[in-house]
Amino acid sequence: MAQNLMVCQFCETSNEPKYKCVNCDLILCEGCKIKIHTKIRKTEIHQVLDLKEFSNLGASETIRHLELKDIQCSVHNAEQCIIYCENCKVLLCAVCLLESHQTHTLAKIAEVYHKKVKELQELENKIHQELPFYADLEKELKQTKSVENDQYNEIKQRILKKESELKENITKQRENLITELDKLWKPREEEMSRQLKDTAEKCDALTRNKAQIEETFQSHNATAIFTASGKLNNDLPTRPVNTISEQKLLFSETRNLEDTKEVFGSVLIGPECKITRSFTLDKEKSIYRIQTLENNTNILCAYGETTVKSFKLTDSKCETTTIAKDDKVTVIDTTKTNNNKLLFTVLSSSEIKCLSTFTPDSKIETFTSISPLYARGIHATNKNILIGFKEAGKLFPLKEKSRRGILVYDYNCRHMRTYEYDTNNQRLFTSPEIITTNINEDICVIDYKNNKPWKGRVVVLGKYGNLKWTYDGHPSINSKNNFNPLDLVTTSKGLILMSDNASNAIHMLSMEGCLVTCLNETHGIERPVCLNINQSGQLQIGCYEIKSRQNKLLTADISC
């Protein structure tokens, strides 16, 4: 058991001190308190406290109150403070008072002390009331910080994971693209190397034979002729039938950097296109639209009317047969459906027309209506029907309240989606006139921008309606005339072809919207209007020759 080391500071013998005199600052035992301390002069006014209560607030208050009479001046160390200066907010001794505070407002130290004690008590009460709020707030903020810190760390990890996935995706795309490039180049490189080796060997053999013959002719010995003739092979090497001609290998870079699925673009071999035949249409207006149905029935519509005709190509003629006619309407765009019907839109109408049979006197029916909107371009896929639309009234000028876009219907004529604005709430189209899709299910649209003068562009959306890119023509083709596309088709390898009437050109674009090549006057293209790719993969081009004033249907073989 620990010993009590504290002893009475009066008698210095008792080790059971119980009191402390605040004034004397001495510890007392019971005996000294009664027998000695009380007998000392003026100790009757001393404050003697039980040691057990010495540490409580009451004792502290008593001690502080006693010290008020004993506060030493901070300026004059030998003096005690006697007054308080209200102006300067300091305690003063007599010397301070005489030196510089005589005209100031003064107050008794005890009064100021009690006033400040009261203020501190009031402040303590307020703090006591406020402290739980801040304690709870601190706890809440710590909890919030912990939760949000967890969220931050989780999101950061997701970002890092996404970065890793994107890197992996880009690396995979790069590898796939290089693999595609290798598929295009390696076999061709091997074939060229083989042909080059074979050609070099034949060239060396011929060179050696030639040198030997020349050496023989330089000889003065007649027998050398007989010797050489017996050694040399009189058979020349067979010339190769199919030699490799130069082809153009292209890298079509993507124009939509936001699409992480197609970061790089594609590689392709520059397409070869050769006009093979030319057919004349007698007494026909300009060929406006061409379609080839599943049974190889060829259909055309003339410009400015709704006369649907079938046609056959014989010799140098395009022979037509009228299968349906409606004098009241004018065709805008046509498409074939997945069940071998022909749908078409007509001028200033909400109705989609339909032709189910293709023999003379076939009846034109109404497939559906998009009222109150007017229909423009149309295209049918295996699942849906895409219909370009505008509001009723004039095509131009475009107004703020104008409605321009594409409606997506299913084959039961149910409206599925509308593509009218991009993600920035900007119009996608001014007037969607011609619509088709490519092998990626991208939606390719000829959009007329204005009519004074006529000027168009090609707008390409992803299959879910996101804007991928636009094409406004190319400086190498449209240096003199505006880009004026009238029709477009897509090939089995994804190229997009469009007829540019004013520039006598067929633009060929990659799926990324880059110009790959074009057909022009040097290929016999003049005023191209409509395009079609038939069941054999052959390109058909409807043209109007100004000099001869004849409608021509050109056919072309394309390697794309």
C-alpha cells in the first residue's frame, strides 16, 4: 500500500494533512489548523479549504478571488494592480494610473472581474448548448467523408479499370487492323515475290543464252556454231498470263474519335471500277430511281411522275414495260422490302405507297401514313423501315418550328424511334431525301441543305441514331460546282457510292467517310442521277447525256 508523503507544513510532523490555507499557501493538519493557524494575527479572514474540495470549481473561484488583491503590474513589477482601465482594457497599478490613464474611464478590479466571470459563464452556457451540434456534425462529417472517400476510391478504381479496358480494346483493335492489313498484303507480297523470283530466273537464263550466242558469233571457228546450237535451248520461257498490276492499299481513318469501338478506322484495297456497257432509253424522261427485286426483276421510275416500269437490257437498248401508274403523284424515293415489295414515297404526301406485283396493270396501294408529317426518303431493312420526314408545307426555307428527321417503323407499321436531334440538341437534317444502310447498319442519308442553289451533303448515323460523320463533297471534285448528290448505294464491302449530278461524278467513300476514289467524265459519266447494285453485284448508273439528249443506263463492274 502506497505511503502518504505529504506532511503538514506547520508542524512538519503530521503526515495526515487535511486542509490548505489559500492565503498562506500552506498545507495544514487538523491540529495545526485549530491550535496554531487560528491564533496567528489576521488569519481569521484567511480561506482554509478541505483538500478533498480543493480541485473543484468553487475552490478555484475562491483562490482566484483572493488573488485579485495580489495581481502584480505587468509594467511595474514592484507594484500591485489597483484599478482597471475601461478604455485600454488593462489592469493598472498606481504608477500606471498617474502616468497615462488619469483621464480614462476606470473601474474597480473586483467589479470588472465579476462582470467578466459572468460573461465567461454565459459564453460557457452557449458553448455547452452548441457543442453537441458540432460534435454530432463532426461525427456526421467523418461518416460522410468515409462514405465519399470509399466512393472516390471505387470510382478511381473503375476509371483505372476503364483505362485498362480501353487500352486493351485499342490494342485489340490495332492487332485486328494489322491482321486485316496482313491478310491484304502478305498473300500479295508472297505472290509478287514468287513472280519476281520466276521473272529474275527467266531473265538470267535469257541473258546467259544471249551472251553465249554473242560469244559464238565472235568466234572465227565454224564448228562453234554447231556446238552452241546443240547446247542452247531453243524454247523461250512462256510469258505469264496474269501479271500483277499495281493496286492501291488504303487506310481509312475514323472521323469519330468519340466512338471507342472504331478508334482507328479500316484498311482496304482501292476499288477498281470499269464501265462495261451502255444502254439507251428511247422516249423516256430522266431515269430517277432503280431497284432490283429478289427475282431479278428490274424496276425504274422516271423523273417527275409516278410511272413504275420494269426493264430489260438487250444489245444497246434498255427496253421498258409500264406496270403501274398514278398521274396524281410524283415519286421521291423507292425501296424494296424483305418480302419483295416495292415501297415509295411521293411528293407532298404523308402516305407510303406500295407495289406488291410487277406485271402490267399492277395496282398501287397505300402501305401506311405518317400524317401529319410528309414523307421524303425511304429505306427498308430486314427488320425496320426508315422514313425521312418533314412538316407539311414548303421544303425551304427551314424555320425554327420545322420538323425534319427519320422515323423508324417496324413491318407492322408501329412507330419505334425518331432521329431528329443530336446529343447537343442540334438538328441532324434539313431535308432527308435518300436513305440506305451499310454492312455496319449505319444509316446513310442524302440531306438537302438548300435549293438556291441546290446543295446537299451525306449524313451518316450509327444504327442507334448517333451522328458519326457528314460529307459535303471533296475539293478535288467540287471545285467548280456544289456537291449535289441525287442517289446513294452501299456495297457488300461497305463502300458508300453517291451520284453527284452537277460535277459528273460518282463519289466512293469508305465507311469512315473518306473519299477512296471517284468515277467521272473519263469513265463516261455524264449527269449521273440514280444508282443501283443488282443481284450480281453490278453497279447500274442512270445518266442523262446533255449533248445527245438521251437517257443512258450504264453498267459497271466494281471490286468493292
